[in-house]
Amino acid sequence: MSKSELTTHDAEEDARNRDIKIYINGDLVHRDEAKVSVYDSGFLLGDGMWEGMRLYDGYWAFFDAHMDRFFDSCHAVSLDVGMDRNGIADALRRTAEANGMTTDVHCRLMLTRGIKDKPFQHPRLSRSGPTLVIIMEHSRPASGLQDKGIRLASVPQVRGLPHSQDAKFNSHSKLNCVIACLQAEAAGADEGLMLDPHGFVNTTNACNFFVVRKGEVWTSTGDYCMNGVTRANVIDLCRRNGVPVHEKNFSLYEAYSADEAFLTGSFGALTPVASIDGKAVGTGARPLTTHLRALYHEAVARDVAAQAARAGQVET
């Protein structure tokens, strides 16, 4: 990929990240010393769950929603977290403090089933408890993303049926998304636009996908897509602010002729889409995307302020 090309997770270079400390099962170690066992179930099998979160002014935006997803996912696959939400919050606090981080920080919280006695599949071979890793980086989305937008290519790799591997899991098993990303790259695009098993537009390999048509916001039904916290917030913001929004089936035909399109995710918030399969999206004007992005940042500010107020009440 050339330097002129961007993905939704491209960030501005920050030299401080060369010396960050990583949380591993209670220990904080320099990134160069951060290691897990080759027998860890996450490395052997992709057996684990993760969350991506953003730190704003000392608080994790929409923390409760992220913890709902994280604990629900772990429960669904009988993965013992080993601590409650307060324990996770404390581990995050310790990691942020060790790195002197307060804002413009992205976190990847990862939990696996832990070290296995033998390099085989059965979950009962993981007998020493889970492995919890927290990576935090000073991270601001690349400045060119909002102006340039992302180029998408529809790809053969699909979002599967829930009884195959439910896309609502933020699991370590991401090979289907990696394959979609490779297919998009081969097509000369930045990310892959993935369809559902019935051929309707679903998500990209990394983010949830929305289109704007005649003043209406459309996204997938949610049956086969990532259980996105940002996605849910954008849908709620539309409803609260009088913007018609529909979770529905729609085809590539309707995506190609959209007036605007954008992606959602905790890292980039709302990222505009410039083209799909080489076809420019609309005229390049993005008034509704810009409006929703502003509403989203206001929602982040409200959530952070509410958390700060609750923390102040607890302290007093």
C-alpha cells in the first residue's frame, strides 16, 4: 500500500508509542518485553475476545456499552474473565497511569482462555486461567481520512451465518476479515465491503457501513454484522435528532447510487467513503455525514461528563 492510501485505522505517528507499557495479567512491562506463551489459546486457536475503546479526558467513551458487549461475549463462549467490571476498570486505569495517558488514546483489551497444557483445541486444556492483555497507544486518526475518504471494494468473502461464527463476537478469530482485506487490497482498494449470506451489503472487514440516500440513513439489518458500539450510537443519534434511519437489506446497486457513505468504529468514529468498486460516492459533498459526526462527538462529550460527575459523587 502506498503512503497516499489510508485505512480506517491509520493514525498519526507518535514517538511516545515506542516506549509504552503493556498490561499482561497484572504486570506492566515495556512493549519490547511484552510476551505471551506460544501455548496460549489466543495464539494457538484465536480463542479469545477483545474490545477497542477510546480515552477522552481521562474516561473511556461509552464504557458501559463496551463492557456489556465484552462480558456478554465471554459468557456466550464460557470464557471466565477472572474479574468483574470494576477489576477491568482498575486494570485500564493502572495502564493509562503507567503511560501518562489521558486523551487521544486507543485501547485494545484482549482476553484469551489462557495457556494450554497441550497444543490442541479442547477448551479444558486451558487450565491455568485466562490471559488478559491491554495495549494502549497515543493515537489520533490520520488527518487526511476525513477529506480523502476510504476506497472500498466489494469482496467474495462474506459475513457468515450466526451458527457458523456469529459476527457479533469481537473474537480473536478474524481470518475471514483478513481474507476480505487481502481481497480488497488486490482490487486496489483500502478496505473490503463484505456482503451477508444473501448477497446484501453488510460491513467492511473492519467497520460497520452506512449509506445516505435522499436524506435517509441506511445500514444493514444487523443480523450478520459486528455488534458495533459506535454503530448503535449513530443509529440512536439519528432517531433522537429527526434523521430518518433504517436497518434494512439493500444491495450493491443501492450502495453505488448513494449520496454519501460512511464507516463507523471506535477508532475513527465516522469515516467517509469516497468510492465503492471504483465508482465515486455521490458528488463528494458529505453534509449529513459531517452533521452526524458532530453529533457523535457531542455524545462522547456528554458521556464523558456524566462519567466524571458520577466519579465526583463517589469521591465525595
